[in-house]
Amino acid sequence: LASLALALAMPAQALDYRSLVEPTTMYDAPSQKGTPLFVIARQTPVEVVVALEGWVKVRDAGGGIAWIEKRTLSDKRTLLVTAARAEVRNAPDANAPLVFEAEKDVVLELVESLPGSGWAKVRHRDGQVGYVRAGQIWGL
């Protein structure tokens, strides 16, 4: 009971999102001897759940959990569009002019997180930069 009280007294750990540096095989166990589940694309954002020596358990945007080799993770942050069409605007304001729209499952680079605003500054692979609502993306 004391350990439970201590755990509850500890500050909540911030979510740790990373992106993949290359196409990566997801496994059911932290070993290449585990069963390969599927391959996840380069630059896809994942949430780090647990890190072991050389292996990381990650969660994807769909909520699936699997193991990947730690060397495939990048500190570069990307976001995945979860809305049917995410509206990227030239300012963090719903009435700001539209810069571009990104369809579901498009990966955007995180330029800047804007905590508490409900927006993130992003860059499309074509170079366009703008602001997207947090509710239209995953990985923030």
C-alpha cells in the first residue's frame, strides 16, 4: 500500500513521442526471435511506453502496442493526421487563412508545440508550414 501511495504521489510522466528513422518491423516481444507483426513506415510517430536494453515497446496511433529496436527511433518529432482532412492555417486561429489541407494518415513534421493553445506548428514534406488543431493529429 505504501508503494501505491508513493507511485500516486510521483508526478505524471510526460508522454514520450518519437518518429522512426527507417521502415521498422514491429515484434510481439523484445527480440528478433519474436513474431514479426507488421512493418511501420519511416517517419511514423510512435509513443514510447517502455524502454529495455536495445528495445522499445511503442504504441501507434491506432493504439496497437509492439516492440521495435531502439536504434530505429529518432528524436525528430512527427505527427500523424487523424482527421479526414486536417486544416493547416497560417496562424493558430480557426479563422486564419488556410495554407493547405492534409488527408488522414499524412505525416507532418512538428515544428513547434504550443502547449495549452490546442494548436501545433507543422511542416509538410513539400515545405509548407502552418498551424493545425491538436484534435486533428496524433503524436503531440
